[in-house]
Amino acid sequence: MAKRYLQLLFMLAALSSTNALPTLADATNPIADIEGAADSRLLKRYEGAFIVSYESRAYAELRIPLSPLQPGAPGEYDAMNNRIYRPERAETLEGKVTRLVYLVPDNRSPLEVLRNYQDEITAAGGQVEFECKRDECGGDANRAAYGGGNKMSLMQYFFYESDIKDAPHSNGACALTSHINDQHFITARIPQGNATAWVAVQTFQLDAGTYCKALNGRTIIVVHVLEPKAREQKMVLVKAEVMADAIDHDGSIALYGIYFDTAKADLTPDSAPTLKEIALLEGRPELVLLIVGHTDSQGSYDYNLDLSARRANAAKAALVSSYGVDARRLTAAGAGMMAPVASNATDEGRAKNRRVTIVQVN
């Protein structure tokens, strides 16, 4: 028996020496930014800070809170079984979205760091629109992006642990999933020519665990930057004859060429080509159509139902007033988030769910 035990020990030692047993590195005090990361052109970094987590998307959605998080409807929980919290006032924006996470030099408080960012925003001609600290921000003020079965945190309003691409126990993962203290937060707008950029800055102190102890007590900065950017038009214009064929065959067709201002029912000028093709269906007088608006799942059920109905009515009004379609042949309706065609868990899926569908009635 003793011989077999010694053999087992030798085998384990051999496996360990050849790196056959995978290990996870603990957090360390960084001496450089992570590979591929870069500061936003809109904001300088705090002196001596290093980027420990970074993500940038060419075109995405960002929801900027302009008031404290408040409890959602009774019984409303997220996928992690957290009670949902959301602000009463917010801006839902689209453009280039960048998330930067910095580790600050030792002995710098979250408040000191935040005030430096406020100075930088003011110097750029910007304006702080909302500020909060600790419990005043709403939700769980001591939780980062991790965990479930409790109140949702301010960080979870933006993203969850499952969205983090950093390796477990890395500096980035530790910064975004550890227990936190002394939370401070601002949102601000910065003018960019004729457009507006938005930034959200969250600072806090880490109360790190065993694998993250190298960062314990250090201040972290999480910066979200939304830069205004025109959306690339990748959708092929659907011609009237294709619409007619789809309606004859399937009874409906989903269209992605009708565009609205973010969180509004105002049609943008680049909707004109698709509206014009719909109007050509006037040559089929037997067709009576529903114009149905669809949204993604961002926001409440009632909000999305109302928004989708207003957008459908805006499309109908444009077809009647600008393209001469007989109003008696069109009925507008909103389906909100009720009929997704893709997962709402990703930007790509949400983009597919935001659409206008033409449905044959007769």
C-alpha cells in the first residue's frame, strides 16, 4: 500500500513539473497596460494608472443613468436572480463604445480620482449630468459585476461577470468581480463638434479576496465612453418586388431599412429608400397590410410596447403623407419585445430584433 502511495506521489510530481496540471495565476501589481489596450482620445488617464481590462466595440448601445437606480417591478429579476434596479432617468445611446478599467497607484482615494476626472471633463467643455456615491447610487453598493440572489449593482447595470473576457484571477477579473467599498460615480457629456460624446466614470476601492490580494485596498476606475458614430449601412435595400414575393409566400417580411432616432419614434432620413419601396406596393391594390414595430428587450415591457407602436405609426404616417399610400390599406401596431428573432443577450441579436415587419391582412 505504501509503495502504491509513493508511486502516486511521484506521478503527481511529474505531471506538475511538465505543466500538465493547469493553474490560474493570481493578480499581480502591473507594470504596464494589458496588450491591445489604449486610452480614449476623449480623456487622459490618471497619472501612474495602468489599464487592466479593456473592450471596444465599433458600434453598440450604451445606457447612461441620469438618476439613482430604483427597484424594478415586484418579482422582476435578472438571469442571476438579482432584484432588477434601473434609473428613472437615462439616455440610451448608440455609437462607438469603449470600456476601460484602470488600477490606480497606491494611497489614492476613489473621491480624489473622480474629482480629477471631473476636472478633465470640465476642461474639455463637458458637463456632469449626474453624480452619486456609495448607497446613494442605488442597488448593492458593495458588489461589482459578480454574483446573484441579491440586489443588482451599479456595475451590473452596465455588464455582468459573464460579459468579462479577462482570465479568472487576472488583474482585470479581480478589479471587476471583487467586493468593493467607497463607490463614486458620475455621468457627463462632452461636446464633439456638432455631436455629443458621453462618459460614465465609476471609482471604488477593492476589498479583494485570496486570489486578488495583490490589489487589496487599491482604487479602481471603470470608464465607459460613448463616441457618436454613424452606423455602417450593411443591410441590402429590399426592393418592392422582393417584398411582394415574400408576402405572397410567407405572409410577411421583416425590414431593417427603417431607422429611428435612439429611444424615439422619429424617422431618420436614411429610411427613405425602404419607405419608397413599400410605397411601390400601391401597385397591388388588393394588399391590406399591418405595419408592425418590434424592439429589443432593453427597458420595460410597457415602455417597449409603447415605443414600437409609436414607431409603427410614424412609418405609416410617412407612407401616407410623403409617398401617397392609401391610409385605409395600412394599420399600425406595436409588438414591443414579444416576438424576438434572435437572442437579446448580444448586440447582434438585439439589432436583429429591432425591426419593422410588413404583414398581409387579407
